[in-house]
Amino acid sequence: MSTPKEPLPAKLLVGLFMQSKEILHETLPMLEEKLGSIDIISNWFNFDYTDYYKKEMGTQLFRRIIVFKELIEQKSLAKIKNTTNSIEKMYEHDGKRKVNIDPGYMLPSRFILATGKDYSHRIYIGDNIYADLTLIFKNGDFHTLEWTYPDYAAKDMRAFLLKVRGKYLLDLVE
């Protein structure tokens, strides 16, 4: 018989991609107010891996990852995703978003993203939200899965996430 135990607290990350870099300056205070103090902000990442958002958001998109200081309970991810969805809606114009905000969390063994879209590898976590196992950590590195989004599979993104993981492991022992 397995013995249930409390899950580890997780490191909250929020990925944003947007039409204009200026939107970041508008959304950061809202994210901080709703989700807590910011720990790390990534450099700008390349976001030309897909045309999926072209019709809604245009062709030249900018991506950044925001990492928060306070560790979260894993079960709070659905609520956080609904919070970020409400911020996205503030930046809609004619039904088209100007910013996409995707929260997720890191654990020592994996990186999870929240989504409102069901699919075979996604697990329902409540409030109409699913958890997407995006990357797994083994043998000292993050590894992709067949469904990992191309931007999260990119070498520079995985290198950044490795640094965040190192900080997260330090946070766990504090």
C-alpha cells in the first residue's frame, strides 16, 4: 500500500508572449499584485516556432518568463490559470488577445503548464483547467516529450529553466 504524503511546494513561473514589449510593463504590476513578488525575469526569448497564434496575435511575438519568489501549493495552479486568463481578457480587442499568459510550476522532477484545453496527456485539475506535463528532469537536464511546445523545447529556454530549478532547490531548503 502506498502511503499518501504532502506534495512539495512548487516554484511558480508565468510565460508571457505578446504583440508589443510594452504590454509586459503593464501586466507585471497586475501579476505581482495577484501572484506575489517577482524573483526572476528572463531575457526575451525567440518566439517564431509556430504560426498557431498568427491569426489572433500577428507574426512578430515577444516572449518572457516571470518567476515568483513565494512557493505555491500545487493544487493552486487551476486558480492561478483562471486569474491569468482574466488578465488576458483585459488586453483583448475584437476578441483577439494582445498577450498570452501561461502559468506553470516547477518541481525537482518536472515542469508543468496549465491550460484550458483537454488532450490525452493532460490531467484535469479542477475549475476547467488541465495540467500539461511539459518537461521532465533526469540525468541533470530537462528533457522534452513528444507534445512539448517547441519554445519550451528550445535549448535557451531549457537552460533558463535549469537556472530556475537551481534557485528553486535552494528555496526548498530555506
